[in-house]
Amino acid sequence: MPWPIRASATTRERPVSAWGLAWSRFRRHRLALLGGAVILVLALSSALAPWISPYDPARSNLRLRFSAPSLRPPEDPRALPRCSRERSFVGWPCGVHPFGTDDLGRDLLTRVLYGGRVSLLVGFAAALGSTLFGGLLGAAVAYAGGAVDALMTRFTDAMLSIPQFPLLLILSGLLASRELPWAVRLSEALGPAKSILLIIVVITALSWMPAFRLVRGEILSLKEREFALASKAVGASAARIVLRHLLPNALHVLIVQSTLMVGEAILIESGLSFLGLGIQPPAVSWGNMLSRAQEFLYYPNGIYLALFPGLFIFLTVLCFNFLGDGLRDALDPRLGRRA
């Protein structure tokens, strides 16, 4: 009879943390990995747009209006002086327009990259603001309970019952008004960045409710657990219990909600900009590129003015949804207990 082989210390499996388990599950979600990679490429390309493109996004050249997408430089040498430099750091030569040009002869790919800066900034900032505000408010209300919880829950239900897009249009129109004295002073203080900041504030103010409801439900179940009751028994303050013990255990809900909210915020910004109440020129975003493109759809090569910004909006929102699905599966604590 052979002697039993005892597992040595070197062959024992090392304990894996909760984040390690989440990462191992996330890696198995191929669409989520693909979505995260595409989002990273889009974010880096937009952030590094001045180094990637040899063009100035606001500089026009009427000789090149409505040029078709091409990887060959034009024969007209007068097109070259409109470039900021002869060749970009990634080798993009002056005179080549891979996405074509718009109605003012501006390079479309350059404007898409610069527009991604604004659209992604609005998406990330609005998602972060709405998720943090809704999450903190939901945690505080759920822990307080009683009349405060009942009142805020009814208020949240009322906010969710209001059609969001008409309210967004009304608030955007009021904040962008040039007749209100405080709006004029805000325009003088912020300049072109005013419309970007206002869109972030408006989307945040009307998008915190889902995060509130998700975190409230998690905290209601967590606050009766032993670790929360033990912290209360030793004299920990309510703020410490919520911020140190309860919210970290509801972090997976906030992470998933924030990724899904980024795509929703980009769609909201695009819709408002398309209607003329979003990002205002000279700032460029995918939404106001679409708004301008609708006037030139029937021009020669005018379809490209709408095709490429719309394609980037579609691709970004789709990838954020894939990423959110993967994070939801990876961070689900029920899956962690079964693993």
C-alpha cells in the first residue's frame, strides 16, 4: 500500500482575494475585454489628438470642401499650408484625409478625435457625478431609515416618473439662456467651456436616481449584518459605519452602474447637441458634429459628415455596455460565493 503523499507548503494554493476572483471571472468575458480595449484606445486617441493628427480641428480650407475619404494626399499643393506640421508623431502625413473633410474643408478624423475628448469627458464626468451623488444619498437614506427613507424614496419615484428628455431640454434651454443675468455672468466667466459644464451638471442632476435605488437596496440588507451591528455596538458613528463598512460592500453595484451610465450620458449629450441645446461651437463633440451634418446629407460626400461621428457614438456606447455586463458578472458577490 503506497504511503499517502502530503501536500507541501509549496504546493498549497495561495488564497485569492475577492478582487483576484473578480479579475479571473472578468477575463473569461471576451466581449467585456474587447469593449474595455476599444474604450482605452478611443480615450488615448482622443487625449493624444494633437500628437496624432497634423491638422488644426478649427482651421478650414474651402478648396477641400466635401473631400471623399482617401489615404492619398491631394495633387493641389495649396492644401498643405493648412496643416499644423508636415507629419504627425505617428506618421500621419499632411494632406491625407482618411475620413474626408467637412463643409469647411476641415479634416473629419481630426474633428472626430477632438470631439471624442468632449463627449468622453461629459460621459465620464456625468457618470461619476451621478453615481457618487446617488450612491452616497442612497446609503445615507437607507441607514437613517424611517420618515427620511420613505420621503426620499417617494421623491425618487416621482423623479423617475417624469419624462427625462423633455426635462433635459427645458433645463438646458434655461441654463443656456442669454436673457438671464446669472447665465450671462456664467458665460463671461467660463467662456466656451460653459456649455460643457452645464451639460455635465444637467445630466448629473437628472441621472442619480438609478444609483440611489441600487445602493439603497444594498444598504438595507447590509446594515442588519453582524459586522454593521458590531461596529454600532462599539460606538462607531453613523458616518463611519456607512463610509467605512457599508459602502465598500456595495461598491460592485456602483462600479457597474457607473460604466453603464457613461454610455447613457454620451447618448444624452449627443441628443441635446443634435437639437442645438448641448455642446456649443467652437467646442466640438460628436453630437454637434451630427447636428451640423444634417444640413449636408445630400451634398456630394456629405454622408460622411454624419457617418463617422455616429459610428463612434455607436461603438463607444456598445463597448461600455459590454464592459458593464462583464463587470456585473465579475463583481456579483453571489458568483464569488459559488466560485
